Amino acid sequence: MATRDSTRTKLLDAADELLFTRGVVATPVDAILERAGVSPATLYRAFGSKEGLVAAVLDRRHREWIAVWDACVARATDDRGRLLAVLDALDEFQRRPDAARWCAFLGTAAEYADPPAVLAAAIQQDSDSMRARLTALAEPLAGSGAPALADALVLVVSGHLALGLRGVGADGTAVARSVAEALVSRT
Amino acid sequence: MATRDSTRTKLLDAADELLFTRGVVATPVDAILERAGVSPATLYRAFGSKEGLVAAVLDRRHREWIAVWDACVARATDDRGRLLAVLDALDEFQRRPDAARWCAFLGTAAEYADPPAVLAAAIQQDSDSMRARLTALAEPLAGSGAPALADALVLVVSGHLALGLRGVGADGTAVARSVAEALVSRT
DNA sequence: GGCAAAGTGAAACGCCCGTTTTCGTTTGAG
DNA sequence: CTCAAACGAAAACGGGCGTTTCACTTTGCC
């Protein structure tokens, strides 16, 4: 009934690498199976469907992203640094060896006109958590203006991620950082 | 040898509506054919392939977008208004009855890991023209800082478009406008 | 060491998609 | 009107995908 952890990990690793570099729809299940060295029956016993596997990978990605972000926030020394830590986290996350072409959540949202429920939930969770966390981090700086500042920063982060699609995101987070700093300095 | 203009237009209209609301990959050729009331042979004689049709639709979209943007720039009365006119254009373009889910160019870029040459060219053209035009419009305000300001605005525009994928783009261009104004006011 | 659970390998099923072909019909310019 | 060019209707082809099934082999715990 239960799947071994090593098997789950092998599948999640292979799926993470292939889905978000080649695209979710463009990646056939067979490619994931071959990469993971796993048989079809195992995948479908563990995750039920390709869609279930995608949801699981998105879930793991979200937890990893939050962990990286948290670490960057903890490393900052003042309120301003903690709010702008999201850019450090973006930088660090993108430098990882298995980095995707761009945001896995925006990418998945872009590929499906209306995503299956599990995937829509994962995407929503990513957006909601980003907005909520930025609002909390903005509170010390902006007070009642925190939600507005957070919305603006969500736009900056999303814009930075989207720049990857335009082929002009090679300069790290420099542009995004300058925009974010302009917003923070205005308060 | 040549295709009638009415046939080309019927195909382009149907393709534009379906491709960018349901997704390029997710839209089967048959759906476009049915929508256009056209036979397969006609499509393939006129555009060679689905990919060729997509490129043609992107091309037409780009011209329409530039026209709308130009009109908004012409409507503005000062340098600042002309630079920020891109937001008016975004607003107007998105209000059109056949408005897509989000940017057709970013959407196409997101769907293909490495797009066919014709599509990559269309996407590149969109990004390049936006950057060049914003740079020219920023010149009177920012002088030698125009390229940097233009890059920042490209990020803002891309971020605004990407917000549609997060389900938080219902408030028009309000957030994007506030960010853009903060950038312009800083110079 | 043995036995149930988990995984393998390969084949097959059903479905959809892009594209081509064939043939009969319509269109529009000379 | 005429006739070549363009188009419509429908079928077929080749390929790929997600998923299931089945018989066999490996794994790991009592």
C-alpha cells in the first residue's frame, strides 16, 4: 500500500528537474520514469496520476522556497533588510544547480488555461503565502500601508520572474532590487 | 497559390481568440478550423503549419498593441504622461472584448521550453520593441538614465501581466501604476 | 530464511493531435 | 460565360501520450 521513501524521492527529483525546465505539459511521463529509473506502475501507485505527481513536486518546491526565504530573512539585521530579503532568496533559489527556467508556479499556471484543482491549489498557496509574508514583513516599515507595499512587491517579484521569459534576466536581481528599494524608500 | 484575404482573416481571428485564452499548446488545430469555418487544407496552404499560424497571429497582435500604445502616447500631454502611457495602453488592450488571459507573448514563451525559431523571433521582437520604445520615452525625463528606467518599467509591465496568473489582476493597472510613478518620481 | 509488500519490464489500450490526401464544389477575374 | 485557382468535406496516417495490466523479481522486516 505504501510507497518507499527512496522511490518517492527518486520520482520527485526526476520530475522536478524535467517538469520545470522542459515544461509540465511538454514533459511526457515516460521521460520522468526513465530519469527516475522507475516503472510506470510504481508512479501510479505512489501518486495516482501525472497530475498528482506535479502537485507533489510543487508542494515540495514551495516548502524549499519558504525555507530559503526564511533563512534570508533571518540573516538580515534590520526591518528594511528583512523585507528586501525576498530578493536575496530569489537570487539564491535561482543559483541552485537544479534551477528551473523560471517560477514553477507561474509556469504551471501559464500552461493550463484552468488548472486541475490540485494544481490550482498549489499555485494559489504560493501566491497567498507570498502576499501574506510580505505584508507581515512590511508592517514594521509601512504600518497600515503594509498591504499596499506588499502588493507592489509581489508585482516586482513576479516581474523579475517573468523577465526570464524575455531573455533579459541574466543580470540577477539587480533591476528588481532597484525597483524594490525605490518603493521602500518612498514610505 | 495565394490565399484569399477573407480566409486569412477568418483563420487569424479564430486563432487569436482560441490560442491565447485556452493556451497555444492546449488548443488543437481542429478547434481553430471549426471556429473559423475552414478546412484543414486551407490552413496548411495559407500558413504551412500550426506554428506558422501562431507566428502570424503573434505578428498581428504585436502591430495592434503598438497601435494602441502609440495612440495612448499621442493622447498624453507631457513627457511624464507619455512615458506612463504604456499603462493606459495595457488597460485599454486588456479591456478589448477578445482580451486574452494574459500577455500572448509571455504566454507563448512560457509554453515552449525552447520555442520554434519563428515564435522565438516574435517574442524577442515584442520584448525588444518594448525596451527600445520605453527607453526613447524615458529620455526626456531621465537623460542618460533612460535605459535603466526603461528596464525597470519593463519589469513593472511584465510583473503586471504576470499578476493575471496569480488571480490578483482584477484591479486594473492600479498597483503597476503606483510602482511606475514611484520610479518616475525618483529621477 | 521466508513471506508479504513493493518494484520491474514490457506490452497493450484508448485517445488525441498535426498533417496529408482525394475529390467534388465554389469563387471570381478575364 | 468560362475556366483555373481556391476552398470544403471527410477520411486516413503516423506518432505520441497517459494509464492499466500482468507475470516475474527484488526488497526488507518478523
